[in-house]
Amino acid sequence: MTKETNLSLLYLISGPLGVGKSTTAKMLAERVERCVLIEGDLLLHMLHHELPLSWDERLSLTWKNLLALTQNMLRQGLNVVIDFVVEDELEWFCEQLSDLDVSIKYAVLHADKEKIAERLTTRGDIDSLERSLFLLDKLVSMPQNRQFLYDTALKRPEDTAEAILLEPRFQVLS
């Protein structure tokens, strides 16, 4: 559990499909007091395909909605866990929150390609494998993600959540 403080906590959990991002985010939200879980995919899927928006417009609008929800929750003194793939948005997102008294932890979960394929096959989502492997390569190779990488291939989600709570390397420095 978190200590009593005026400082709000924000956990931003990223990674490709099949690495345990959603399960870890849910476990984090359960372990942190006064916490809400924001699932970015729910916001993204609100934008039905019939809407005349490109992928970039959908993604941009989703991030603006994530930001607005996060700001509202933090201003209410709540802690926040966000489950969403972060590609190039981390710096922008943190800048937008700089006026709030918030401690930000960021984790990029990953696993080897075989483990991802196994997990996606088990959950019946093999159609997402190509996109997941593309994101895996991209996220792992980004220099700005290096300190935030966490391999989940041989970890239980509760161990991953515990590591994110306790390890200082996930702290984003403003």
C-alpha cells in the first residue's frame, strides 16, 4: 500500500500485446490506495471505425482523452494506473502533468517473441501477433525506454506489479 501523502501516484504501463500489461495494471490498481485504472484501449475503441478519422487522429484523440481523465483523477487526489501502449507520447504526457504534484512511474513490459506468440495463441488473439512483434521491436529498441524495460517472460503478473511498485528505476524524472 502507498504511504499517506499529498503527492499523487501515476503508473503508466506500456508494452506490446501479450506481455501481461493489462493483468499487471489491474494488480497495481488493486495494490495502490485510492486508485483508478484507466484502460487506454477502451478510450480508443470508443472511436468507432465508421467515424471519418485516420489512425493518427484516433491515437491523438485517445491520448488527449487519457490526459484529461488522468488530470481529473489526480486533481481529486486519486492515484492512477494507465494501461496503454506508449510509443512516442511519454515526454509530452509528462509535460502536460508538470503542474500537478504527481510522482510518475513508467514500465515497458516485454517478453521474447515465442512467449508472446504462445500467450496470444492461448487467448485466441493470434491475429494480433504481427502488430505485437512490431511494437516489441520498436519499444525495446528505443533508447529512452532502456531503464524502464521489464521482461515478463518468466514472471508472474503479481511479481511484475511488485517490482514496479518497489524498484526506483521505473521513476520518471521530470
